[in-house]
Amino acid sequence: MQHRLQQFLSSLNPEQKAAVGAPEGPVLVLAGAGSGKTRVLTGRAFYLVAHHRVNPHAVLVVTFTNKAAEELRSRLRGYMGERSDLPWAGTFHSFCARLLRLHGEAIGLPREFSIYDTADTEQVLSEILAEHRIGRDELSPAALRSWISLLKNGGSLSGRNPLHRRAEELLPRYDERLRRAQAVDFDDLLRLPLEMFRSRPDVLEIVQRRFDHVLVDEFQDTNAHQYELAKQIAAPQNNLFVVGDDDQSIYGWRGAQYRNVYDFQRDLPAAQVYRLEQNYRSTQPILDVANDVIAANRDRQEKRLWTERVAGEKTVLRQVPRAVDEAHEVVGEIHHLRRTKGYGWKDFAVLYRVNALSRQFEEVLIGQAIPYTVIGGTRFYERKEIKDIVAYLRVLVNADDEQAWRRAMRTPPRGIGDVTLKQLEQEARRTGRSIGRVILSEADRSGLPKAAQNKLAPVAELVTTLKARTAKMGLVESVEAVLEASGLMAHYEQRDPDESEERIANLAQLVEAARDRAREHPEFSLSDFLAEVALVSDIDEYDETPDRVALMTMHASKGLEFPVVFAVGLEEKLLPHQRSQGTLAEIEEERRLFYVAVTRAMQRLYLTYSQMRYVNGTLEFQEPSRFLRDISPEHVRGWSLPGRASVRVTEEDDDLVAWHEESSAPREKQRRLMTGQTLIPYRIGDVVQHPEFGVGVVTAKSGGLDDLKIRVAFEGIGSKLLAVKFAPLKKLQ
Ligand code: ATP
Ligand code: MG
């Protein structure tokens, strides 16, 4: 390991090296995007273990998103090799879940508590609203949830809105429901450890003794609770090593306080501060754009990124007539670059402000059979079938988990309707027990009407037997057993073939997820697995073919990097988002978000916007984002000097911005479609040619003229489903 460490250290620049080897005590690395903050952070962990011989288990590394945590783990593995004693690296939320699992009993939280996700929380809130006869149009569960979340994070509501009072009144009810179900929500995960530390200093001491060093990535996005947690655990030695960039703070709306970055030096006066300015990720032309964008923000500490990689492609700015063209042009460019420049699919990322923009890109990508993944989009664990099976697993682990019971006892359908549920709730209230306890105990059930008893008895029996069986099983076996015995597998097998196929594939995917976990951590229990399920939301973690184009929101892209980045939908109302245009602070946060997107690019950057787009069902004229005006004209290609109100693209400019010949092909097809020219009809047995997949034979077709899809068996590649409208196909015979 010594040799590896030397090798690693010699790959750093002097500032990075100084930060990695900083003396003990509080350290702040404040630096711009792509300057090696994450590299320094993971390098620090490596250095502590390899040079100072710190026990790897005494080093805690935390960040924000699951994707970023994965990146941390993979870098740590890269430096230190595959070994079981790597420092623990994960998100704040998953760290807190572990902390509570280990020590939560100190504040009366049972080991097997459940974690309620956003959907569970909203369900509880909508029940509370119904109990108080407050209509959805008056106060929606989603709005109530965000207010309650703010309150739980130590914030306060303005009180100007009379409904704010309501939220304050309902908060204790909500907390009581969670307590009864032995459940915590995402905010509790961060809040309860602090409460625990306050009331049980002995537990804090144990945790402090366990971790000698605390390292925090993306520090600019920590909220008050996270910051406090990190500080308390790192005390009394204050071996707190944080890295961040005030220009990349994008979670103000969730209570992040980027001023933490400045407060750190006030709170920990002994802090040593390091700055890094050399960027290693992007070429100078990309940095030029990034610097232009962020320079327009006022509330920041000035820093200008530079790189040794002065040469590079100029950023392309592209205006398209309609949103659908945007998707075609981008995908056309992806094809072109892949073919001519040797990129793989995974080298491309499409970044947008709101999730809804992914649909158009997905359609075109599907049509051309390009592998892609939507990160943080359709959440795997939010799928119905996955929630169903997870509900059973949750019931097995925590018999008080009310939301899980409600779901499990009614899927597959067993004739348990609202009437039974009401009776059950009444009985639960009368006996002061949770509905799960009432169901499971024959004595308690006997207080219910006969019909209800008859319906619930088999459920009770099923869960009791499963509990006994799975107690002796490993994780994977347990999941499989529950899938079979619950009747869920059979239930979904009987659905219509299309639906059934997908749902069963997803259920199988969950078993795979469990298998992966069991392989990595043989000691993983069902409740460990469930905690992860509640906190990890992307299926792509379990994806076997990682060579895919990545689609994600700009928020989700933080900390990641891609050779080619397309930032799309750069239009007013989308960016800055219409809900975030009220104050200068909001606009500045949106600008930082754009800066995050731009600085993900390593080699090529494309900025696109559409003149027209469907917004909530109506076709609207869009204005280019105001942020584009901050970019100096000489830093982009295809830029016609923007007027104040709109960007004009002349014939000549249009020529200039044409990316390459091929990109006009889909547009030509589009034109033919719009002018009523019919598409070539395909018959089964036709031989076709595709620029990517080569020559193939049509084996099946479906859909009408406008959405005709054909299945083509390509030589040496296999069968692909293609949308005729989009796929660049040529008929050969
Ligand atoms: P962000 O602000 O986006 O999170 P960051 O500051 O964390 O960025 P890193 O992700 O650590 O930056 O580094 C950006 C890229 O530069 C990575 O690919 C990293 O491996 C590379 N890099 C960092 N430092 C060096 C170096 N000294 N020599 C070569 N490559 C480096
Ligand atoms: Mg980083």
C-alpha cells in the first residue's frame, strides 16, 4: 500500500498534495468544479490509512447522493484495492440509518424500525387530512409534507398563510403516527441522531470514539442538521475534513446552507483552508463558458478555473424549432460522435432541469435501440410491484409498520376493503395497539366483526408462517420465499402479457439486488436490505450493462463527469425554473445549477434550446434562458449575438451551427412526415440497413402508420425493436 500511496501522491499537484497531507484538525478545501476535491477527499482517507495507519473503520466518508457515494467507494477501491476493510463511505442518510439501527434503542427506537419514504409519508398525511376533514384542494399532502419537512429541519413557516398554522398543528399528529408504526421519515433520520446525542451523551461518546476522522464531500450542500452531526462526531479532536464549492450549492430549497462554507472558518477557527484552482476535468473552451456563467453571480467568492488542456472543441450552442427536434438532433449527434470519434454510449450525458424533459429523449433513444439509463427518474423502488413485495418484507421485519400492512394485506386482493380497514383501525385505537398487532393476534382479532375476522385470519397465518420460515433463511432466500408464498408472483403472472412480463422482470430484478447485496456483505439482514431499499432509488445500481447514454436532471449530475454533455431545454421558465424566479437568491441558485451542468463536461459541451415546446399540454413559444446571455459570443459556436429579448439565428448562423451533414437527416424525415408524405411501408421479410446495426431482416411489426414499430433481426447483433418514424433505416429490397 505504501508504494501505491507514493504513486498516488506523485500524481497530485502541490496544492492537492498539501491538502491530502494536511496536519490533523479541521480542514476546509474550498475549490471550483473539477479541481480534484473528491480526489483529494478520497486521497485523504487513503493517506490516513496508509501513512498514519489509522484503522480504516475509524474513517467516515459522507456525501449527498447515492450516485456520488458510489463514486467515492469506487475511487477508494481504486486506490486501496479490493479489500473488506475500506473506510465506510455513503450518504448522510444511510449513515444515520445505521447509527439509529445500532444505537436508536437509547431513545426508544426499536432496532427494526421502518423508514417511510416520500410516498409513505404523503399517504399518512392524506389520512390525517381526511380525519380532519381538510380537502385536498385546500391543502395537498405534498404541500403539507414540504412544510412539515421544513419544520422538522429546524426551519419556520412565515405564518402569513393561514394553512401554515394547520401544518404546525398537524405535525404532532403525524409524528405520533410514525411513532406508532415504529417508523421514521427522511428528516427524522438526520434529526434523531442529534436528539440522541443530546439526551444520551454516553452514546455520542461511543460514536466519537469509533470515528477518528470525518470527511465530507459536497460540503456546500449540507443542511444545518448534517453539519451539526459531522461536527459533533468529529469532536473533540475536530478531525473534520470538508471539501466544497460555494458555486455549486444547489439545494438551498431543501435547507442547504452554502454559507456553511464560510461559517466553517468561524466555527472552527483552527481550520486550515486550502484552495485548488487548476481544473483537470474539462478543456479550456468548456471552462471559458463555465467561468462566464458563474461570474454573473454576485454572492460568491471569486475564483477562476484554468487548465493545462488549452486546446479543445468549442462549445456548441444550438437553437431548434421544436422540442422534438432537440431530441432528434442530440441523438443524431450522439450517433455521429460515436461513429467518428470512437466514444461509447456511456460517454454521453443529457442533462435537463426537470424530469419531464426525459420523455422526448427516451422515445427517440428507444426508437433507435440505443441503450440508455434515466438516473433518478422512474424510481425502481416506486414501482407498484416492488412496493408490494417490499411491503411484505417490511411487515415481517416490523409488525407495527402500518403503511406496509395496508398495502400487503390488500395485494393480491383478498376481499379486504375499506370497511374492514376502518373496523381494524377502530379496534387498534380501542386497544391501543397498531393494526399489525391486531391482525396478528387471534385474541385481538376476536373483537372484530366475524366477516373481518375471516378475511384477516389467512393474512395473519401467512405472515406468521413466513416470519418463522424466513428467520432461518438468508436474505435472498427470504425474498424469494416471500415472493412465492405471498401470492404476488402468481398475481402478476395472471396479468395481461405485456404488463406481466415487465412486472415479473422487475420482481426478478429485486431478487438480483438482494443477491448483489448478499454477495458484497454476507452479514446483510433483511432489515439492512430494507433500509437500503428506502434510501437507494436507482435501478441502475444493479445494471449489468453499464454502456448506456445517461439521462438525468442537472441536480442529479452533481459530482459526476462525462466526456460529452448535452445541456438541453435551456429556456426561460425551465432554467431558471418558473418557480425559482422570485428573488435574486433563487435566480443565483438556478445559475449555480447551470454551472454544475456545464462543468460536468470533459471534452465536448452542447447547449440547446427550443423555440417551441409543449408546456402542460399547450404549445408555447419559449425564450432562450437568460443565462445564455452571460456567455461571451466568442466562447461558443453558432452563436448569433443575442438581443435582450430573444436570440436571433440568421440563415448564415444556421449554417454555422449545423453540426454535421447527418443531423439534417432526421429533420428531413420529420419534414416528410409533416408534409404528408407517407413513410415507406415495411413488410415482414424486408431487408433493411441501419447505420449502427448493419443489415437485418424485419421479423415483426406493430402500431399504426404514425407509430409503426418493426422488429429487425440484425446479423451478429440480434433483434431490435425500432420506431420507423425515428430510426435511420434504409430498405434494401
Ligand atoms: P466537482 O466539483 O464536480 O465535484 P471535484 O473538484 O470533486 O469536482 P474531481 O472529480 O475530484 O473534482 O476531479 C475531476 C477530474 O479530474 C477527475 O477525473 C479526477 O480524476 C481528475 N483529476 C483531479 N486531480 C488530478 C490530477 N492532479 N491529475 C490528473 N487528474 C486529476
Ligand atoms: Mg467532487
